[in-house]
Amino acid sequence: MRILITGASGFIGSHLVSQALSRGYEVWAGMRATSSHRYLPSQSVHFITLHLDSVATLSEELAAFKSQNGGGWDYIIHAAGATKGRNEQEFMETNYEGTCHLVEALRQQEMLPKRLLYMSSLSVLGAIKEHPAHPADGHVYAPMTDGDVARPNTDYGRSKLASEKYLLQQSDLNVVIMRPTGVYGPRERDYYLMAKSLKQHLDFSVGYKPQEITFIYVLDLVEACFIALERGTNGSRYLVSDGNTYHSDDFSRLLKEQMGIRHVLPVKAPLWLLYIVCAVGGLMAKVTGRMTALNRDKYNILKQRNWRCDISPLLKLGYQPAWDLERGVKATVDWYKQAQWI
């Protein structure tokens, strides 16, 4: 079975490639011409350059592939996308328009796959305050049916939700959508910044209210993706976590244990200070044209106190998380050390 994985050079994409190979797929890694092949086994993977910013160029690239290989792909995992941007327009151009361009070019070349899996995000839910089963408790819950309402409160989340809606409107496309919570593991750099800070004996956190949060180790995520790809229902949206809910301090506590760090200076910033820092960061991004780690989107993510989700639909498909946070953090720190990141 042939599979195309877009965004194959990225953190999640490279792990998807490895999982596809282990399952016996014939794998094409879709990526930019300038993307790194560092984590991709070149001897086992076919590479294809795809320009998702242009339907015309993309259609030509697909036509060339089709003529050389006698057809298209059985499955496509669309994992390419932007997780950082200076404004909503940049997110929409990459995440929404890039998705539209891919589907339209595939349709033009009569190359729509048996199924397309779209890598979305828990961020599409936003700060849902109420749920029929748990009214007004301030927690985030999963909209499992079309009757539930997603209200993303970030530019990133809005771009992902727009992509989801577009894909679900395509009557000739078989699609499943994954909505992972925070993904960590080898090769990931955002959570790595926490480890780097702890290495310097600084433990930074935001807000004074307790925070409940969920995680998914990258190997569990890619396993869930292939289960949904092979067994899921057309039009379904699956939330993905390891099935547990953690306190916001658990991740840093486990990092300190695995890194052997005993003494750190806790730095807890109030939300109002975070807002000012993020506002300044967003302004600097507009002035300099460079993305910053702290901006309005990051503020809305960090201020939210609860990120729970319901994975029961995935469990019914046979998904069984194998990596709780303790095991996953240990494996991640071991990789950091081996890669000499810490």
C-alpha cells in the first residue's frame, strides 16, 4: 500500500514515516526542497517535493508523479502545517489554504486517496466553559458530535478548525481527523525548552491557579493515527492523549527527576505579566518580521487552566496508550542526552 506523508521532515511527520515503514507501507515523504532529511531513512523512503502554496504548481508535481509511478497513493497523512506564525493570516495561508490546495490538486489529477488523515489539534476546541454532562466547571471537553461547538481562541486553532470544516465538506473525500493534545518526545523542541531551563536551575510557570493538562507521547500519537487511518469512520474527529490527566507541575517534576536536578529556582509569573510580555513580543514580530516564542496565541494557550479530553472513541477502535508521562519523559530525556541536547 502506498502512503504519502506531508510534513515528513517535522517532529511528528518523521515519526509517522518510521511507523509507516514498520507497518509495511511504501512511503513517500512530502516536503519542501529545503527541508532536512536528518531523521528520515533515505534508503527506505521515496521523496517528493510539494509546493502547497500553489494549486497550479502542486498539480504539476502530482501529474509528474502520477505519470512516473502509474497512479497516486492509497493513503495520505497531511501533517504539514505551521504551529507558529506572526498573525492569523500566516496560519491561514499555511494550514487552511495549503490543505485546500492539496485536495484541489489531487482532485484535478484524479488522485484522491482511499482515505486522507488530517493532523489537527486540540486547540480547535478553545476555552469551552460548559458541557452538557459537566456544566460550568471551566474544563475543556471534546466536541464528539456535530452538535457540539468548537470555539478556538487562538489564530492557530482557528486555522486548524477552518481546515477541518473544509475537509468535511468534500463529498468525494474520505477523511478522518486527529486532534492531539500536547505532543512531546524525541526531536520535539518546545517542551525541550523546559528541560533546557531546568538545566539552568530555573523552573518557570505561569498563573497561580492549579492547571490540569493532558499529554501524548509521540509514539502513541503515530500509533493512534494509523489505527484511525485503517479502522476509523469517515468524517470522524478523534481526540488523542495518553488517557490521563496531570497537574501542570508533573512534567517539570519528572524532567528534574530524570535529569538528576535537585535544586531549582521556581519562577511563577502572574497572567497579567505574561500578557504584557506576549503583547510586546507580538509587537516586535510585526516590526521586525520575525516570529517570537511569546505572542498573543501563546498567551491564550498558557493562561488556560484545563486541557482535558475524551479518547473513548479511539479506545473503541483498539487504541491502547503505552506511554504514560513518567515513561515518556524518561525516554525523552534519554534521547536528549544521546543527541547531546542536554
